[in-house]
Amino acid sequence: MGGVAELIQRQVDAQMEALEQKLVTEMAAQGREMIGTATAVLADKLGERVQSLERDAASQLRELSRVQESSSLTASQIESAVNAVQDRLSDVIPASIPRAWGPSLVSSQSSAPRTTPPPVRSPRNQRAVTRSCYACPKCNSSDVRPSTPDGFYEYFLGLFFVRPVRCQRCLRRFLRF
Ligand SMILES: [Zn+2]
């Protein structure tokens, strides 16, 4: 009887061993599969995240350019408003003011308003007095067009009818009344 029991026990052991082996193999396969799936999911998630980051960046860029467009619109609106006011006041503003103040505005970028009168002119500057107050300080051309104000300082000066212009001949940019 002991022999039969031993035989049964041995078969059970063998089956258990086989089952164990099968389980280990399946588990290993499943584990590999799970790792593969997890990696794929992770990659998908990362891809989505990267895509949404890219979307965010793109929409932020769009927003930024939209704001820039609207602010340049505002700049041109301010400029045309300043133009209109300047046109109305052009008869009132003495012609000597732009000539006297123009060069100092071109050379000094300090926001402190000039309170002292301009220095005594040299003969070279006296020639400049005779030119038009709209003329370019570099090439003396009077073909200048309004330029978009750049930064708060130039917006601020716009309140005092000082605005940037660009010479159409030499492309020099300068400030004038
Ligand atoms: Zn010029």
C-alpha cells in the first residue's frame, strides 16, 4: 500500500511542480505584457502631455501675437489721435520750439524734461536753425513718416506731442514735435 501512496504522492508532486512551472511561466509572460502595456500607456500619457504642452504653447503664442496686434492697434490709434491733436495745434505751437528742442530730444534719451534753455549755438548749429523743423537730423531730408512709438517712454512723450518719426531717405529714427 505504501508503494501506491508513494506513487500518488509523486504524481501529485509532479503535477504540482508542472502547475507551479506553468504559473511561473504565465506570470512571467503576464508580467512582461504588463510592463509592455504600462510602458505603452506611459508613453501615450507622455505623448498626450507633450501634445497638450505644445497646444498650450501654441495657444499662448497665438494669444501673445493677438495682444501684440491689439497693442500695435492701440499704438496706431494713439498716434492718429496725437496726429489729429497736433494738426489742430500746429498753428498755435511756435515754430521755434521744435527747432530748439528737437536736437536735444534726439541726443538725450533721459526722461527728465529739459528745464534749462539750449546752449548758445555754434555756426554749424545755426545752419540747422534754417532747416525745416521736420527735417532729419542726419541727412536733412524732410521726407519723414510717423513711426510706431516704442516703449512707455515714447508713449509718455506722445502726451506732449513729441513722437517718433523715421526718415524715408536714410531711415534714421528720431523724435520730434
Ligand atoms: Zn535722413
